[in-house]
Amino acid sequence: MKEIVKITFALTLSCVIAASAMGLTFTVTAKAKKHNHLMSVQNAMMDLLGFGEDHPAPSDLTFHNVYRYIVKDGGKKFLGYMVPVEKAGKEVYEMVMIDLEGKFVEKLEVPISEGQAEEAHDRASALEKVLPPNQFFTYADASAVATAGGERLGYVLPGKFPGFRTFIHVLVAMDPQFELLGLEIMEHEEDAGLGAEIEQEYFKNQFKRKSFEILKGLEVVKKPMPQEYKKYLEKSKWVEGMFTEEQISEIRKQYKASDIHAITAATISSKAVTDGVKNIAKKFAYRIGKLDGVLEEQDIHAAF
Amino acid sequence: MSTTMKSNTQLFMDGILKENPIFKLALSMCPAVGISTSVMNGILLGTAVLFVQVFSSCTISLIRNYIHPKIRIPTYTLTIATWVTVIDLVLAAYVPAAYKAMGMFVRLIVAFAIITMRLEMFACREPLGKSFWDGLGMGLGFMFAMIVLGAVRELLGSGMLLGYDVLGFKPLLFFVLPSAGFFVVGLMMAFFNWIEVAYNRKKGV
Amino acid sequence: MLLVSVLLVGCENGHKFVKKTAFKDTDKMVLTFAGPVDESWASNVRNFSAYEEPDPDIVLTIKETTLSPDKTQVTLVFADPLNTGEAHIISATNILSEGQDLGAAVLTVKKLYIGVLMTIFIGAALINNFVFTKYLGLCVFFGTSQKRGTAVGMGVVFTIVMVFAAVMAWGLYQFVLKPYQLTFLNVVVFIGLVSLSVQGVDTILRKVNPMLFKAFGVYLVLVIANCIAIAVPLILADNEYSGWESFALALGAGLGFLIALFLMACVRERLELAQVPPSFRGLPIAFVTAGLFALAFLGFSGLSIY
């Protein structure tokens, strides 16, 4: 009997010590992890908008996050946008509810700061306080609007869609006319050497500068990529004097409306990314159009 | 076993050559086949395993006199699992990009037979110093094997080493494909065997 | 073919008169009614509206509708290919059947759950075979694949322990670890559960069937050293699988392991009698064989039954 007690005590003690060691590590590293993640997303966004070392961003560049929710009230569904609004010189969040056709329903002020709003948990509790108890909300997605000097510079949209293996997470940047500024692959589980090539410049950069009209009808072709185009796309490998200004604009014009060249032996991954980006862009353009209409009609001064 | 007679350096070198976990003992082969696709992966996972091995060996060695014989295995498992969680959290927080390349394999270290075996055979009866060197040797042996595998596969598969374009072209994409892991490990094992046979023959054994 | 068509049928819908709803091809939906519907109602595209469940504000364009000869099936043809992975909601206004207005209907069209489970099961067993595609469980794999009897024994024992451990892992993860934000304890808890399952199966087998225990008992200890045993709980936690999905994953993983072991054992038994160069004898040639199997299994990677 004494043996069992001793064993149980020893085991419990070891478990407690182990758990505290891990808990300590967790609390210490959790903060660093969140910070690193945020930095990498921010860097990706700046990069997509075209800012970098040789093209520094304007000092007043800010990203405004708009969070989209689906609100269910009885049998009806509404879209709820958490929009940063300028009120009396300060920025607060307002929940703008729009019905499925795009007509304004109501707006509510949400007591949350911009920093807090980045945490899903905090957003949920703030919304719970403001919305009536018979309304249920589910988080849909977030978009970032980049502004500088009082003008909109562009939109950065995170998105997720099924790839060949599991899901592919991307970041898509568009300018105010919905021309694609760039595409960044954030996460994927595609096969190395095959589907994973979607991370390579020669695939990603094909999407750059595609206008919205062309994007809507973009297809994937299984043709080999012309060498010259490939060299042009791999921007990081450019050497001095490789392309003249004339050549660059020539190539750009030539391939502006061309379809996406699939990656060799990875057609499904290429198609998944193309269709995914198309959907993200189309849906966002439709939704921001409706939201802008409502904001103007209701005279809501969004921070963008 | 005459482990008590071995000097620290000998313990250390044994772990790398004579008792190399992957090539000789054929243990912990899952990562060897799965993610030895580049030298960087090898270095990273090698470091993780080294960390877990050394710290687990030292922890068990420190408390070896207090472990009740009946709960030996659960204690080893708990220790290993704790250190694996620690290194997992640290890597995820400070080197996220590299950590993602390794997928699940960092957390799978907890199931590596090599570490438990080492604790059972060595750390639970040897003092702290010897356990440390043995753990270090084993861990470095693993890292060495992973780096060699990674180098072969990265060079032959994508013409690069550590991300630097060495060959300028991709000889055989096949080597980067996961199934090649089996072939390369098998061939390297045969190679090590062959070296040992030749060495013994020279020594007249 | 019949099985596939049965699997494609979703049976949830919200109106008494609608018998079933299903996807068809890549751009159609078929609504089956309990009785004949009026052609005037069925042929008017404007009586139907459809959207994907997570995007209620994006209305999908219906190109045309067709009515079956017996008037009980309406096929909606869409302008763009449908994303059949998502549930779709269809609103049909005022169904007219033989002149009677049967009211409006809100219907759900989605793939049957059993299809999702089958995908996970076949995925874990063949497409993402844990040994040949994910390279896990190799130590145990090479250790027990020398004879067919050993291989089968190990495979069966592993599947049993895996199913127990996975279901317990799912329970603990959903009801204890996640709600209390203790997910950093995942690794410890899961390996603990595997040990517990091994111990449990050991005790049960000893009491219930000593014969079976004598044959298979020795493999139980090896399960703990099997990477797959800890990989399966980690996967189901990362992907947030439901209870049934976890069960399907564990069963598939076990079955895949059994298949891999059996195939390997068959080959290795023959290799014993072959002329193998001295350096390659034993493990090295086994590795090369496994490599060939892995290449063969690569052929499954495009398999998509659902």
C-alpha cells in the first residue's frame, strides 16, 4: 500500500514540476511568437504594396483593419463590418450592419481600441456587449486598407483556399482600382519541388499588375514559359544592365493579358492558387463596393 | 558493460561514429528519411534533438537516485516530453520560418526510441558528467548524420547547399522528393558498413 | 459508381416536399421532390437563389433550370463551377405542385458526412500512408517487417491501440486542453494517453484472451516507440477534427501501417533467399526496397474518390 502511495506521489510531483516548466516556457515565448508573426505579416504587406529599401514607404502610411462578421438574427442573415471611424478626432470602431442585398440596416459603436481589435478574443467580447442577445455573430475575414496622405493606397487581403494537399494561405494586394499589386504565399503544405514552387518568384510574380478585368477571366495554361519572361519575373536575380527601361515596358505590355503559366508537374496547385486569388479579388471588390456605397450614403467618416 | 572505463572523449566520439544513431543503430530514422532534404533542416532538427538528448540525460542523471524502479519508463517519457515541448515552443517563437519547414518532426522527437534507450542504458546509472558527454555525443552523431544526408540530397536534388547555388542547375529533382530519403539512407548505411568491413580487414580483425 | 453516387447525396433539407438534394457534375444541383412540380414554376430561374453558406451575400448565377420527364426532379445549371467542398443554401420560393402553393423552402446541399469520413480514412491509409508518404513509424516498421506473421501482429495491435488513443486524445483536447488554453501540454498529454492505451489494451487482452495475448502481446511495448502513435493525435488536434473524423483517421493510419508492414514483409521474406552484396545485407537493402514502395505509393497521390 505504501508503495502505491509513494509511486503516486512521485508521479504527481513530477507531473506538476514538468507542467510548471512548460507553462513558464509557454508564457515567455507566447509574446515573442505573436510579435514575430505580426512583424512577418507587416513586412509581407509592405513588400506587396511595393515598398522596400529602395522605395521607402511614406511616413504616414497606416493600415486600417476592417473585420467582417456574419450576424444571424432569427432566420435572417446580415453582414456586419467592424470599421474604424473618425469621431471627434479619435478613431473608434463602429459595427455597420448591411443586409444581403447591400442596404444599410444599422450602426453601433463598439468600445474597442485599434490594438485590442487585432485580438479575436477581445473583438468577440466587445461585440457581445454591444449586440442584442438574440443576434449570433460568426467571424468571416479581415481586410486591411492602406492609406497615406489622406488617400487610399491599396488593399491587402488575407485568404485561404484548398490546394493540392491541404490549404494554401495567401496575402493578396490590390490597388484602389482593384488591379493586382502582388501575391504572397504565407502558408502551404504542398510537395517540395512541385507544388511548393508556388512560392517561387517566377510563379507568384505572374499575377503582378494584372488588371481586374483580366483577373476575372484568368486561366492556367500548360505551356512552357518563355526564357525572357522567366528572367523578367525573377526580379531578385536581376543584374545591372540586364534589361533596359524599354525592354521592361515591352515585356510588361506583351504579357499583361496573358494567362498564368502552370508550374511543371504541379498544374493542380497552380490552378488552385489562380482560382483562389480570383475568388478573393472578386468577392472583395464586390463587398467593398457595397460597403463604400453604404458609408457614403450614411455619411460615416471611415478612417480610410 | 565497460561503460565506466570509457573516458569522456571516447564516449563522445562513440556517439558520433561507432554508435551513430542513424547509420549504425538504425534508430530515429523517421526524420532521416522525411526531412533530410536540405542541410538547414538537418542543422535545425539536429540542434533540437541535441538539446532534448543532453537536457534529458542530465535531468535523469540528476534524479537517478530518486526514481522509483516501477515508474522508470513513465518518468523518462515525462522528462523527454517536457524538454520537447520547451524546445518546440522556443523554436516556434524565435525561428518561425525554419520551424515550419520541419512540420511536426520537432514534436515527434518525444517518440524517438534513441533518447529513451540512452536514458535507460546510461543516464539512470551514470553520474552527471558522463551522462552529459554521452548525450552530447549521441546528439551530435544524429546531427552529423542529418547534415550529411541533407547535403547529399540538397546538392543532388536542387544543386544548392544551405541555400547557396553551388551547381547552378538541378541534377535530379528526384533526390528532393521524399521517397528518395529511403534510397539515400539505405545507400549511406551500406557505405558505412562497407567502410567498417574494410577498416576491420585492414586491422586484421 | 453506385457507391459514389450514393455518397454524393446530401440528405439534409428544410421542406417536407423536397425528398433530397445533391450536387451533380461540377456545375449542377439536382432537387428531388416528393411529387410532380409545375413546369411553369420549375422553368423560371428567378424562383431559385443560391449561395455558399459562408458567403450569404454573394449570390451564385443560375444559367437555366431543367425539369425531368416525370416532373419530380429539377436540375439547376450554374454559370460557374461550384465549390462542392462548401455547403450551399438554396432558397426556392412558393413551390407550385399541381396548382397548389406549398410555400417557400430553404434547402441545404452538401456532401454527405460519411463521404468526408471516407476521404479521411482512405487518405490516411493510402494517399497519405504514414510509412510511405509521411515517413513515420520507421524504426518499428523495419524492426517488425521481417516475417509476415510478425508484420500482421504488429499492424493489428497498433490499429487497436491507435483507435483508443485517438478517441481519448480527441476527447481530452476538445473538452480540457482547448477550453483552458493548455494546448502547450499537447505533447505530454498525448504521449501519456498512448502509454495508457498500451497499458489498457495489455491488461484487457491478458484477461479476455490469453491466447491472443501470447501471440501479440510482445508488440504492445513497441507501439510507444512508434512515431505514428504520437503523430495521429497531433494531427487531429492541429486540424480540429471531430470525434468521428478522429476515429476515421486512427483507423486509416492503422490500416495503412498494416498494409505497409505486410507488403514489406512479403518482399523481405524473399530477400532473405536472394544474393545481396555484403554491405547491403539487412537494413540497407530494406531501405532501398522501402524507397521503391514509396515511389509506387506516390501513384496514389492524385486519388480523390469524393
